[in-house]
Amino acid sequence: METEFKEQVVVWLRKDIIERAKFKAWQYNISLNEYLEDVVSTAVMPAIPKLPKDFKISPQIQALSGIIPAPTPEQLAADDRLAYILGKGN
């Protein structure tokens, strides 16, 4: 298991937001800190998650390669995920 390092920060929030967050944390039976960490983590999550190196593309998706136009080298250079999916990246 990877060790998680945490850093303390000070954030100023309106009292009504804090009270609502406390109530939500209570509903989920977790600490306010855990609740806020989950909310912020979800808010800053990338729109497209990074694919693992061992990600396998299904044959059905690979069969679409003849239907969808091939990307240009510039598009591949600008999008690591696209290059990886097409087998042209690291």
C-alpha cells in the first residue's frame, strides 16, 4: 500500500457551508475532514482518467480503427491518452 502524505491548509468558508458540510459528513458517518477531502478530490478529478500501462483495448474497439479517421501526428503529440490508446505512445 502506498503511503499518503497530507498537508494541512487553512480555508475560509462561510458558516452556512461549514454547517451543511458537517451535516453531510454526519449523514455519511465520516469526519468533516474526510467529507471535504472527498468533495475536493471529486471536484479536481481529471475529466478523462489516466489509463494504466497494462490497459487492454477490446477487439471491438480496435475494429473501429478503419472507420474513424486516423489522427494527425500533431493530434497524437498533443494528446498522450490518444497516442497511448492507439499504441503510438509510451
